[in-house]
Amino acid sequence: MRLRTLTLAAASGAALLAAGLVPAHASAAASPRSVQEGTVGAADLLAKVKTCTQISNGTYRTDEETAATVPVCGKNGAVFWKADMDIDCDGQRTTNCNEDRDPWFQDDTAFHQSDGKPLKAETLPYVVVPSSSTIWNHSGAGIQGGGVVAVVYDGQVEYAVVGDTGPSKIIGEASYATAKALGIDPDPETGGTDSGVTYILFTNSKVSPIESHSAAVSLGDRLARQFIAAN
């Protein structure tokens, strides 16, 4: 995971404006494709996470230069948070995820495919969780590599896996593939979205193999139905 700062993001935006260009996610003409994986709708999932029972010992920043305002919440066999989405392009080198496209590129991920290789951010929807700290220990909360995640944005649901870890005080990041599926600009340097993303991670779940997106959708849909059915 790269450590993105508001300064760098602002500089990139200024350069685009100076060139007469606008990032794809900021364009009024851009229309995200509709994503509805599984049988549970975005509204049903969001209705279950309106209130937060905080399980973290503190709150997280969404970027290096922002205030810490995001708690990790727990409910009905899941943990969740509401944040932004920065783009993680780490892992195997691909056409859009490499040193030339991503100044923060790293050729590894915290969790690996069944063949031992790093994950592919360009093709596999995955979510980044903060490294364990005094704020929150994801593994202690039943969140592990390959755990299934429902990512909700703009009325859409995309299932992903826990695929990487990031800074211990920052939250709100997912892979290139996750962003692209939700109609968010996936560019690792200038893309992402500043708010409106809900991440619901199902505790003690594990997709096998981790690189199978169809397995993530199947397990995620079953757990999401249990989540909304619980009191």
C-alpha cells in the first residue's frame, strides 16, 4: 500500500486543471456502470450500518493529512467503517499497476495467492486493512487475509477479499479492480473518491482460493443475507 497525501493529490489535480483535463471520477459526464453482485441490495446493507457500536480504541485518518474521524464498528458478525477510497496497485506487475503508473508501487501484498505469488490489484477486487496497532487489531477481531468484504458505493455492491495491509493510522483503500468495478476512477496516482464508501468485513470468513472472485461473491452473498437477517 502506498501512503498517499493530500498535498500530492492536490498537486496532481492542479496539473490536470492546468492542462484543461479533469480526472474521470470528477467528471459530471462520467456514469459508473451499475454493479449488483449477489442478491442483497446496497440499501439493505446500508440500513444495517446506520449506527456504530465502536470496537476500535480510537479513530483513523483517511489520508496522512486529515483528522482522525473514522471508527471501526461491529455488528452481527461483521466489522465496518465508512471512509474514502484510495487506490492500491500493489502486487504483481500488470499493464496498469507498475512503477510507471504508480509512484507508490510495491511488488508484494500482505496476503498471497494459492500459488504463493502476490495478488493482482488490477484484476482482483481486494480491500486494504490498517496494520495492527493500539487503535485496532484486525486479526484479533476475526479479520484475516482472504476474508470477504462487501464494498458499498453509490447504490452498488461489490464483493472483495482482504488482500493487503496498510499504515497503522490510515483507513479507506481498495485495489484497482475494486474501484473500477464500482465506477470509481482506478488511477493509482489521481483516482479514488473522497467519501461515500462503506466497507463491511465479515468476521471469521475466508475465501478459498483467495484469488477466486466468484468464490468471494458466493460466500459474500450468503454472509450478507445472514447479516441483514440478524436482529
